[in-house]
Amino acid sequence: MAGLSYHARLAERLARPGLNPLRLASHNRSLFWALLMFVGLFAGWEGIVRYYDIPAYLLPAPSRILHTFWQNPVYFVSALLITLGEALGGLLLGSLVGILVAGLVSLHPNLERGVMTLAILVKSTPLAAIAPLLTIWLGFGVLPKIIITALLTFFPTLVNVLVGLQSAERDMLDLLHVQRANRWQILVHLRVWLALPYLFAALRVTAPLSLVGAVIAEWTGASSGLGRVMWLAYSNLNLPPMFAAIFILSLSGMAFYGVIVWLERKAIHWKR
């Protein structure tokens, strides 16, 4: 019995995600291959630029880009912080509005057709046309950038959360109806929990996308931010700072995605 108890405890420990050696080994192999591909890509890039002696105003080498960053890291980091603030503000605003509208449609299904028509209209309007107007109306501050980012992240959040709220099975709804639960109680005690995985699926897309929205808004008029850095570098055909800003933006998008994945594991820990 003692041996059986030991093996049962061992099987339970191996079933835990953080303690499974097979899963850990698979994760390490995936990380190794990802790093190998990353290093190989930039090594090949460096070799091609040096072999063909490509000028920096056409394609700078990764070493040149890294040197440009280390020459003035405060300049790039301060621009990054401004863009991150705009992206985070727009992501929170767009996600909050999308969640509230999806909840409203879930409580009042008759509103779905009209709400989705307006949402598709907003989604179909090119941001390149809206951004200059918002800059003219609201100035060169942070507010136009947050609004542009919110418009970019609103629609994916609305669609995903609405699908999640409507994913309740008929048996679940019948059980709550038998217990005389109203629409609000069904929303809070059933639909919200079913919609959580859909919400985080939307955030995985919109979190990196919010950085793109902030940069696009900065291109239309800004005094700081990564978009401003990229625009100045492009205007002067000074590509090393532009590529440095692009790399910083890409790494920030990866970090945003990682944070969302971490939050998802904490929020819906019961669904591994």
C-alpha cells in the first residue's frame, strides 16, 4: 500500500504543469530552436550586408543598428515609454468598451444587428484617414493616439467576447431558468466565465496590435514616441535609428503578448 501511495503521489506530481519533466524538456527544446533561428537570421543578415558591402542608407547591418541604440539609449527608451503609455491606454479603453458593448448585446439580443453594423462601419474606416482628423481636432497630445489605438482594438475584443458570452449551452441556460435566474444573474454567473478564454484570445491579438496603432497615430503628428523616431529617420534617410525603433517595437510587442499569456494562466487557471 505504501508503494502504491508513493506511485500515486508521483503520478500526481508529474501531472502538474510546472513539475512534468517531459513538458519541461519540450519547452527547453522549443526555446533552443527559437533562439537558434533568431541568431541564425541575424548572423545571415550581418553576413550578407558585409559580403555585398550594402550601404547603411539601404540596409544597415544588425551590428550597426545595435551600435546606434547604444550611442543614445535614453533617447530610444524615453520614446518607447511614451508609445507604451499610449498603447496601454488605448488597449484598456478599446477592450473596456468592447466588453461593455458585448455585455449589453448579451442582455438585449435585439440590439446585436444594429451594434454590429456600427462596429463594422468603424472597423472598415481606414485609420490613416481618421488619425489626421483627430490630430487636427484634439491636437498633438496623447489623447488622439489613445483614441486611434482604442478604435483598432475595440472590434476584435467585441467580436470575441460576444461569441464567448453566447457560447452557453442550452442545458446550462435551462438549469438556470429552472432556478429562476434572471438575465443579469445568468450573465454574471455563467456567461462571463465562459467568455474569459475568448477575451484573452482577443487580447493576444490586440495587445501587440495596440503598439502598431500608437505608432500609426504618432506618424500623423507627434513630438515624441517611437513613431516620431521612425518618421524622422525615414525623412532623413537615416535607416539605423529607424531599424532600432522597429526592433524595440517588435520586442515590446513580444513582451506585451507574454504578459497577456501570463495573466491568462492566472485568471483561468482551471483551464490548462
